[in-house]
Amino acid sequence: MAISISGLRKRFGQTDVLRGLELEITKGELVALLGPSGSGKTTLLKIIAGLEWPDTGRLEVDGENWLELAAQDRRIGFVFQHYALFPHMSVRDNLAFGLTVRPRAQRPGKAVIAAKVQELLHFLQITHLADRFPGQLSGGQRQRVALGRALAIEPKLLLLDEPFGALDAAIRRDLRRWLRGVHEATGSTTIFVTHDQEEAFELADRVVVMGEGRIEQIGHADTIHDHPASPFVARFMGATVELPVTLQAGRPEAAGLDLQALARRALPDGPATLFVRPEDIRPVPDSAAPWRIESRMSNGAHLRLVLRHATGAEAEADIPRRAVQAEALAPGASVRLRVEAGAIFPAERQGTAATTVSQPILKLESSK
């Protein structure tokens, strides 16, 4: 089913939680709402489910105004982070619950319900767990049961709120692959909330990056990673090093930075900020350079270097421990920083301070 969201706003007290969202989701698509805590992603999911109501805006599903429908009339499957299974019911009874509580006129017969439950047990690969209770299951098994209960009612739309957040990393990886297979097998339209970038990019057809109640960027993994649309997205995607530069004829310049690998861009001359990931910085020994290595830490595979400029500015670099010249990068050494990739945003001056303007431009890519 296709979903259309327009002008959606929600406020709790004096806090704007959603600020005029615009979003289109096509039938059969798997979309991730990605963002830090407080970005509004769970509130948006609850509004779609009918568990919250917006102050203004439009929510249409297959052309129908869902803001006129109660939650029970939307035919939605909702999977929560903490499973929400009934502890006194067996797996079999948990799966059947959504069908057994339907109004009498819509309720399937007992034989039909039993057949549906058996089908789900087989589909979810949990037939051997049918007569166990939730307290006898692992976290991954409980989450499969929770998803099965949501699928039992043959929902028009499947919504998942941090579905793997309570599980350890290895189980999360296994369940992500499994959930993608379930999505493709059912052909359902699915929306899930997460703050885990790896989870969002591995699972979703498209990722919606949210911040402070706004949609900052929508796209595929590579696009968002390589072409952040705003400083917020750049920081969220790991570009934690922010370097002041000056743009001259489309090229960024700054003392102690080697920026030759970055392509020329059609940008106005003047001050700007270069956003870089630590792994895209390569310190190069240079006795005349204004950067010095403040500290060096190793995790066995990589070195994490803390760098300080003569002006007091700091940066971090993450390089393979066995990289060429790594042994020469000892604390106290002077280095210049070769930047291999980054995103840049122009700055505007306010008084004497330059502040970054959130404008959708440019990823600086390494030239071949």
C-alpha cells in the first residue's frame, strides 16, 4: 500500500516534535526512519499506527484519509522493541490472538485460525516452539513470535519500532537478514524505526534521516553516506572532524591541509566548513606543518591519532596500524593532513564569527 504524508506537525507542550513532514512511500517498499533519540521517528510511526494524532497535516494510505480511522480500523501490524507478548499464553496462542479477538462477524473459524497459526509457525521457522511460553524463549525467538503475531492478521502495513534494539549484535545481524527475507516473501509495505545506521542501510530500500522533527535527507545508503545534504547528516554519518577552510575558485584551502584529492566544485568563494570522517584523514610527517600528534592509541588493527593545530584546533585520524609511515606517527611529530573525502558547506559571517549554513550541497570526492 502507498502512503502519502504532507505537512504533518505534532507538538507536546512547548516542544515541536514533528515540523511539517513530507514523505511518500510506495507499495511494497521497506523504509527505515533513522535518527538519534528525540528526532521524532517513533512519534511519526505512532501517528501512522493511530496511537498518536497530529496537530495538523495529512496522512493518506492508498488514497484514504487515515486520520479519520481509529487504530483498530487501519489493519496494521505493529512490532515493539520489547516484544509485548502475553506471558501466560503459549507461542501458538500468541500468534492466534489477533484473529481470535476480531469482531464476531469478521472472526475466522477455529479451523481457519489453527491453519493460519500452523502456516506462520512454519514460515517463521519456529514450529518446535509452538507450545512454549515467552519466558522459555530467547530474545531472538521472542522477536520472531512478535513479528508472527503482527503478520497473523495479514496487515496492510507492517510497522516496527526498534525491533532488534534489545538483542545482542550477533542476533541482530541474523534477524536483519531474516526480516529482509520475510519482507520480500510477503510483499508488505514496511516501515521500521532505528538509530542504528548499519541496520537501516542493510535492511531498507530507502532511508529517511530525521533530526529534531524534520526530514533531513531521503535516499539510499551510498547517497547518504557520500553526499550528506546538511551538516546534521554529515555529523550523524560520522563526519565528526570539522575543519575551517576557505573556498577559492571552487577549491578549499587551509594551512596544513592537503586537499588536492578533492574535486573542484562550483561554489562561491569565501569561508566554509569541511566535514571529514576520521578514517578519511591521512597524517603525513612534515616538520614544517602546523599540526602535531597529541596522542596515539591502538586497538590492534587501527591507530587512533588525536591531532592538534598550532591554533589549538583538534582533529582525529583513524588509520590502519600497518599503514605506510604509521611507525613515524609518534606523539609530538609534526604532520600535515591529507584529506581523501569529505562534505563541505559554505559559511556566512555573523559579526566576526563564521557559522555553517545548512545548505544541500556537495560531497567532495577523491579524484582518480
